[in-house]
Amino acid sequence: MRVTRLHQFLIPSTETPTRRQVQFWLSLSLSFAVVYLFLGLQQAFSGEYVVQDDARQHVFWMRRFLDPALFPNDLIADYFQSTAPVGYAALYRLGAIVGIDPLLFNKLLPIALALVSTLYCFGVCLQLLPVPFAGFVAALLLNQNLWLHDDLVSGIARAFVFPIFLAFLYYLLRRALLPCLVTIALQGWFYPQLVFIMSGVLVLRLLRWNGGLRLVGDRQDYWLSGMGLAVAFAVMLPYAIETSPYAPVVTVAEAKTMAEFQEHGRTRLFVNSFWEFWFTEERTGAFLWVMPLCFLSIGLLPIVLRWRNAPADAKQLLQWEHRNPLPLAQKVRQVALLWQIATVSLAMFLAAHALLFTFYLPSRYTRYTFQMVTALTGAIVIAIVIDGILRWAQSGKSVQSGQPWLGRPAAGILAAAGLAIGLLLSPYLWEEFPMESYVVGDSPELYAFFAAQPQDSLIASLAREADNLPTFAQRSILTSREYSVPYHLGYYQQIYQRTDDLIRAQYSADLAEVQSFIQKYGVDFWLIDRRYLQRPDPNSAGETRITRWLQQFQPTTTEVTANLDRGATPVVRRLLNRCSAPGLGYRDQKHVVLSAACILQAKQRSA
């Protein structure tokens, strides 16, 4: 009886789920989403100087919405503002209009995005398999997949992929024309790369396999796909004809010669491992880690669905129904949509490889869709298998007594419980779950010092802390590793030249060269990391990411290192105490800030 009650609770025998069943499992789905949100966002609100890693690039400039005087004539702010999708920027502007700081808005957005994604994932699963328990499993797996990575929590453009794409699938399955068209337009305004996936799915939905590849005969499908493709074309046309002020985009031939794209480069792309390059690398690989049950479901779903199609012959049908171990598979419908998404995603992945940088990065066409598709396939497989286990547990009869075999119910309950425990605990097999991708600023006095300076101040620095200054101090920097993004050469060539000049100046023994650098760029302050005061490669004393970044600038880094080895003493080191004195600069145990005006006033002899 316990097995029967458990079976009815998880997978009711009714053909259509009741409203009460849907409400219960949907509420449970949203509850788990809230739990993961609580775990994942604790650090976000743990202090004043906390920011999501990628928000340092894509959100800092949005404080211009609150104060247009911020970041005047700032190359870095202007560049990242120019790359922001129109809908994404408009949403943050709307938040600023009602008085919400963009950085706070960035921390709040994942809450709404996660809940909406959960809601639509649950709804999509019910369209594929009308069992509310399966919808719960899909939503649970999706949230686990999302918190293994930092896409959703980033609150930037790519975070909107999940709620918008899942909404598109939901309305497409329901053939709701207007909402479906709205989701296509929204995707184009927030993350346009996924519009290619949507368009491909709309095309493939017009094809059916029925002893061969044939066109569908339903006019409604043609109308929906035709209108959807028209909206996709309209929303993508501006991207096709618009020319970036920071063009051209780097070519493959150019990228292969640039240290930035190599194994240890700032934007790692051309890795030496074949497996990593094609499958797991962040920018070029087809797959990112998803939950193990999700990964297994890709291979299990075709096997499970073998039991979906009943034979036409009545005699064979009786035997088939008696022997069918997975009868719930018969309820699965429209599952071809999952294969269509996977097919289009892989096709775009290969196209992006063939036309590298033209369609941006290859991984962007599979990493998001596979997180969603594997959650849905995983839910379908798990629900069908649990149903089969519980049916098996109820079906055994003892030959002697005619009573249910006592071992089967216990085994069935244990198997179902084990699967449920594995489902809940498997995320914690990873070293970091939920992933915390927040940067915690550990130099509040330094941020306060720069924030007190005029808004048009420009800071030159090779220090890691320079990455945080636009966000925490709201002041412009000349360059830094975080903002050295090499895709648009019109932008990156300027950043490269600035960094190259800064390396030469910071380790130069010639005061005239240092003063010329300050005048060329209009530098107001010079932030020095004490670990890099002596040389640009301080070995174990430095930070690997910064040291490797500086080594990209050749032959400059090698030349200045050779000069230092010959006994040259950099000007900034000789002026360290004088130009960082109270009232001019700033100093603490980690950093020294020199006044550029003080350096300009120095004489060759005294320096």
C-alpha cells in the first residue's frame, strides 16, 4: 500500500494533472529555486565592496545613468557601453530612473531571472510530459545546472538567455503566436546569438520524418514559423548593418599570432588539448559541466522512448502492454523539439568555429541551450524510470501466498529514495556549488581615496586592484587586465598601446620618458602594487594572472626586465615617498599612489 500511495503521489494515474497537483509541484520547484538563490547570493550582499566578476566590465559604466558626468571621455566605459545589447541597457536605465543603483540592480536581477526560468521550465516540461513531478525535476535540474556556472548570477546580457528561451519554447509548444513572437524580439534585444537557435528550430519544426523527410501539413505551423522568422530577421537586421566604432573585429589569422589568445593568454582560446578545445574550453568547447543525471539522460532518453509507440495489431498490443516496463513513456509528446534544439545548437557551434569571431564565440551556441535541454531530458527520463520502478514494485506476486512479494515494495521505495537523494545531493560533488563569482574589494580606504578625487581623474596602474576602481571608486583608469578584451581591434589596439607605454614608464630610469607618458595620457594618479615595484615578474611574490598578462606585452616586458637586471632604478621607485606623501597620494601595506603632478614637477637630479 505504501508503494501504491507513493506512486500515486509522484505520478498520478489520471490522464490530466489536477490543478492542485500542478500547484503543489510548482510551489516546490519555486521553493528550491529560492533555496539556491539564498545560497548563491549570500556573498552578494555581504558587504559594501562586493561585485559580480563580469559586472565589473558590463555594469560599472551604467552608473552614468545616475550621474552623466561620470567617466568623461573614458575609452573603456565608452567601449563597453557600445557593446551592450539595447534591451539589456534599457532595463538597467529603467532601474536607474526609479532610483536603483545599477550595481544593486545587478544583484537583484538573478532573483527574478531564476524564478521566471523555473516557472517556464516547469511549464515546458508539462507540455512534453504532463506529469507535475517531472516538471519539478526539470526545474530542480535546471537550477542546479545554472548554479554550477556564473551565467545567471552575472545579471548581464547572457543571464537573460534562460527565461527568454524557455518562454519561447513554452509558447511555441502551445502554438501561442503573439507571445512567441515577443520572446524572439526580446532575445534579439538581450542576447541576439540565441535568435539563430530560435530561427533554426522554427525551420526544423516544418519537417517531419515519416518514412522519409517530409513537410508538415498544418498551416498553423507555417504561419507561426513564417512570422517568427520575419521577427527574427527584423530584430537581427540592425546588428548586421551596424558598424562598431571600434571595428574591425579580430580575424582568426590575427588571433593566432596574438599572445592574448594562446594557452596562458588573457582571452584563452587556442589551447593545446584537442579534447579541451572542442568540448570543455570556456570559449570554444561544445559542452560545459551539467549535472551527471542530465548528462546520462542524453543517451538514456532514446532508449526509454522505445516503449512509447504501441504496435497496431491488437494481439501484439496486449502482449506489449503486459511486458512494457516503462508505460509512462507513452505520455511523452512533442519531444522532437529537444532534438531540434540540440541539432541547431550544434550546427551553429560548427558554423561559429568555421567563421570564428564572425558569430562571436562557438560555445555560446551550445552552453546555454544544453543546460536547458539536458534538464528537460533528465526530468523525462527520471520520471519514466521512477514510474517503472514503482510499477515493478507493485507487480510481483508470491507463488505460494498470492500476496505481493515483500521484497519488491521495499526495493522499489529504496530505489526511488536513492534516486531522489542523488538528485538533491549530486551538485555538492562539485568543489564549488553554488558557484560564487563575486569579487570582494579588500582595499576600502584606497577606494575612498580615489572616490574623493575629481570625477575627471585618470588613474594609471598595472595592479590587479585597477580592475576594481571603476566599480568601487567610480573613477577612470588608463588600462587593466580585466578590460583588455581583444575582440575589437579599434578598441584593443589603444588598450595595448596604453599598457605597453605604462610598462615602459613604470620601470623607466629616465624622468623625461616618465613625464612624457603622464602628459601624453593626462594621468592624474599612479597606483603601484608594492609586489611589482621592483620588476614586472616578481615570481611567487606576484599574482599569476597579472604576471602572465604583463608577459603578453613583448618585447617591452623583456626589455625593461633586462634593464632592471643591469641595475637600472625606476623613477617611480625613486619618487615613491615624495609623491605619495599625505596631501599628494596614498600608501598602505599593499599599494602606493603617486601624484602625477608631483612627478611632473620633479627635476632630473632630484629624481
